[in-house]
Amino acid sequence: MFDKYNPLKKKQFRLINPQGTLVNKPEFTKDTDSILEEGLKRMLLARTVDLKAVSFQRQGRMYTYPPNLGQEAIAAAAGLVMRDEDWLVPAYRELGAWMAKGATLKEMFLYWSGFEEGGAFNNASNMMPVSVPIASQLLHATGIGFALKYKKEPGAVFAFCGDGGTSEGDFHEALNFAGVWKVPVVFVVQNNGYAISCPVSRQTAAESIAIKSVAYGIRGIQVDGNDLAACYQSMKTARDFAEKEQEPILIECMTYRAGAHTTSDDPGRYRSKEEEEKWKKEDPIARIRKFLVRAERWSESEEEKLVEQFGKQVDVAFQEVESAPPYPLEDVFRYQFSEIPENLRREMAAYQRFASWKEAQA
Amino acid sequence: MKVMNLVQAINSALDIKLNEDPSMVLYGEDTGVEGGVFRVTEGLQEKYGEGRVFDSPLAESAIAGTAVGMAVAGLNPVVEMQFSGFVLPAMNQIISHVARIRNRTRGKLTSAVTIRMPYGGGIRALEHHSESLEAIFAHVPGLRVVIPSTPYDAKGLLISAIESEDPVIFMEPKRIYRAIKQEVPEERFTIPLDTARVVQPGEDITVIAYGAMIRECQKAAALAKKNGISVEIIDLRSIFPIDRGTIGASVKKTGRVLAVTESAATCGVASELVTIATEEAFLNLEAPPRRLAGFDTIMPLPKGENYYMHEPARIFYEIRQLMDY
């Protein structure tokens, strides 16, 4: 696959087109075919969470949130490919992959509601926290890959960033080190066309992001990121290759950020409605649905029930978060070091004295 | 005169300088088409073209580093870091080059770039969006560090920063970007980069602060007034260099000083202010100078933010402690 889709050949790997038609039968494996229903379910769950999150934010019940809308296939595919021993190194827009690693709805909503406790993802294993400084996490992925190799442990690392992230020095350093050290890392770039308002054409003069792999001496491939089947199959192949050959791979998933950068952003300022409409036809959920419905493997009425059930799950989790106890003062201090040092205890005590005084005043 | 908030005042300063200085270019992440995530550069690309006001690729180190190159080659770059928490990849360029080019070349070359960035908490933001890093910049030899607290000061100080022969880190208190409105001249005016401002005169105690904390200190001073305490508030405006004269004169008069900062206490700006007050007015002190700084912790996420951000009652409480000493 990686020879055939060598980025220098400027080909994009796609299996199912936006009309839901299988366009690449010879390369479509049974394994990939077998995960499509589960993949669609996961995308639907991710979308339900995402749409609800945006609406909770709009209602003033949650803080700033970065929507995943339109990009669900990539994270769902990674989630289906990752094994327990594999590591996930997220950016912040791949919630389907977090859930696959065990992150719960409650944890995610706690995090986006402003509790660090949620962002710890205690229910997930082999998962790094959300990384806001763009592309900085990719170096951690290379380090984790080194540790797996050093300890001769099975597994691979899935590291995420966006197209904007590929402009940061850390992106290049991470791929360069990974290439030199030959570590099992799958770098997934979600090329959704925009870094906030900045189109990818202003990020790089290169023909693609996948082609950058050539300069680091590693494999790379460009994939239709709205095609669950293509995402899954390329990531699965990449994962097994990375683990077996102990080599990194760069996968560029071509997608579109159908929503805003975050709930603070207004895409109407920098892109056209026509462009957004065009991409709606590429929706990753719609195309797998079409494919499965045509094959009589999916029922839209069942889907309705499923989504309703997902909605209820989300509401229950969010209610738990909304009734969470207040943030205790000690939580500001207790995780800075293994033990709270004396000077921090003094600062905490000073605040407590003020709080008691204030209470006495009222 | 026109009523402006901080965003409009900063925009006005940028507009005036772009208009009168053809060597000025303005760039950063989303500063062009979008007009910045806080809309500070709104309308400037339309007015001055993509050649002078543009979006850079997403790379803070490159933004600062290319600005050095432009500056030594005769341009006047004004760059934006989207949030002060995102400036960290650029620190190598800022500390190793922006701050040092003049000294390294014995004045032959200068890198008088202006690096703007919104800073500070109180806006219920995600991690890395609420940092106050002014003490880190002030600690670096070779950088001027400026923080306005009003629209008027923001405009006058920014024009001075852009015209300065020195590199200036211009930090904008985003919490009050739109919270304070004031009459500001529409035309060009400047404010010297190294002078503090007496916000309100008082007799009993000097409170020194800057940026978004000024407004909180004014509220605390109003509480104090009700309790018969007359507070003099000094707005530092320049974090480096610090205006020792204004501080010394005030503390000699009041005999008590409270330094208020949002950023962490240890090795912070408040520590510097307490030192200066002690050096300048030791024999006049009626109580040990006091700091109210941020905890020495990582800025909490929104649900813990209330503990971290100083409320007026906390500032008043500290004033009280000093008065009761």
C-alpha cells in the first residue's frame, strides 16, 4: 500500500466515494468490510456528543469547545485500529479516539466544563491528555515510541495533529527523530483545510502534507479522511507495519472542519457558504450509511433509535457533571508536586484566612 | 475624541502607524482575513493590503524569528502572538535574538520589533489561554515590557512601542479588552514607555498594579474609602524598566505599600516592586511591604479560576492587613 500510494505519486487512497459506492474493490479487504457497522455506530455516538456539546456551550452550561463535526471518520477509524497496548497522543479534536481508549462521556464533559479532573481521563489507559500547544504532543509520541522499542514491548503510538500543526517546528522535529530512531509511531494529520481562519494553502507550499514524509525518510500516505473504510484500512496497515518494522508513518487524512474552530469562532468571517455546502456532500457518516443501506446491512429507523439512545446517555453524563461538587481550593495546589511544598501550603492558608474573613463579613 | 474600548484603541494605534510608516508590516496567526481572534487587527488587511497585513503559518518561533530578520533589514514588524500562553515556542528567538541583537552587534543592528499578545485570566478559557508571563519577559535583559490598563494608555503606549528603537513586549489584558470604554483622541499621540501613572491619589497606602488588576484595585479602593482608608493607586504601565521615582514618592508619602499581580508570586513583578519600595522609602515604612500575587501554581481551569483571580474583597483584605499592622 505504501509503495503504491507513495506521496510522490500524488494519489489519494479512497475505498468508498461520497455517493456510498465502493470505488476500489481490489484493495477493499474483508477486515475493513467487517468493521463498517461498528464504525458507523461510533461516528454517530461521536456526532451526538459533539452536537450536544456545542448546544450545551451555547446555552452557557459549558465552556469553549472545539467541534469534531465532519471529521468523525478519522478518530473512529483510529479507535477501531488501536489495541490496548497502543498509545493515543491526542491534540484536541479526535473525541472518537478518546472514547475508544476508554475516556468516558462524564470525563469529557468534566474537562470541557473546566475541571482538570476530567482531563486526567482516569478511565482510559495508554492515553495522553489533551494537548493545546499546537503539535507539541508529537514529540511525546516519538518518545513513547522510543520507550516501547527500548522495552521491547508490543504496540504502536497514534499521534494526532491538524494541518496547522505541520507548520510548527515540533512537527518536523518529531518526524525527524522518529525517522532517525525508527520508532513505531503513526502520525495522523487531520487536514481539515483550516487552522482557525487560515487555509492550508497558506500553511505550506508543498503539494501535500503526506509528501513531507519523504524528506524525513519515512513512509507516508494521503487518505480520504471522510472515508471510514479508507481511514481504517490505511491506519490498520500502518499500525501493523509500524509495530513489525519498527518504523514511523505519516498519514494525511483529507477532511473538512464542518463546524467552527471552537465555539468562540465564526467561520462566516473567512469562508463561503458555497464551500461549506460542497463539503456537506462529503459527510463521512452519510457515505457509510449509504453504502451499508444499499447492502441491506443498516436500517435508518434503527439508526434513529440508536441516536436517541446515545442522546440519553449524553444527557445523563452531562447531568452528572452539572451536579458535580464545587471545585475544592486544595485541588489548585495538590497536583503541582508529589507533595504540597511548604510555600504552597502558606499560600493556600492565606487564601483560607481571607475566605473566612469574607464569610464573616457577609 | 472618540469613545473606544481597548480593542478599538489598539486597532487605532496600529492603523495610524500603518498609515504613516510604510516600513511597518503586521502579521501573526489569523491576524489578516480574520482580523485576529479578538478582532484587534480587524479591517487592517482590507485597508493596507495583504502585502502589509497578513496571516503567517502557525509557528510562533517563525513569527518572532522572521521579525528579527525584517527588522535588521529595515522593516518595522509588529507581530501578534495569539495568546501569551502560545508564545513559548518563540522564546528561543525572543530571548536569544530579539533581546540581544543590539548588544551583540554593539548597536550596529537593532531588532526593534513589537510583539503584541493578549494575556491574563478571568475569561474562563481553556488551558494555556490565561497565562501572565510578564515576569519572565521582564527577567530577560534587553526587552521592554509594557502593559496598558486603559484604552487611552493602550493607544499611546502602543504607538510609542512601534516607534521605539528597542524591542517591546506589549501585553494586552484581554479580560478588559471590551470592559472599559474611554474617550481617546482619534489622532496620533504617544505616552513615554517607562512611566507609571498615578490612577488616584491617596494618603494612607500605595497600591501598585497594572493591566486588568487596576480595575480590581479601584473597586478595592472604593471599599477601603468606605472604611475611611485613602488609597493611592499606581498603574505601573511599564514592567521593564520600572519607574522607581513614582513608586518612591508615593510610598514615602503613604508609608504602606501593597503590590498586586495576577501572575505567580515567586520571583515575580510584585517581589520587584516590594524591593523597590523598600529601597526607596525604607525609613518611611509603617508596615512591611506586602505582595498579593497569584498562587505559585498552574493557572486552574475555569472551575478553579475564582480562587486564582484576585477579587476586590481580597485586595481590600490585604489593604486592611497593612493598615492594621
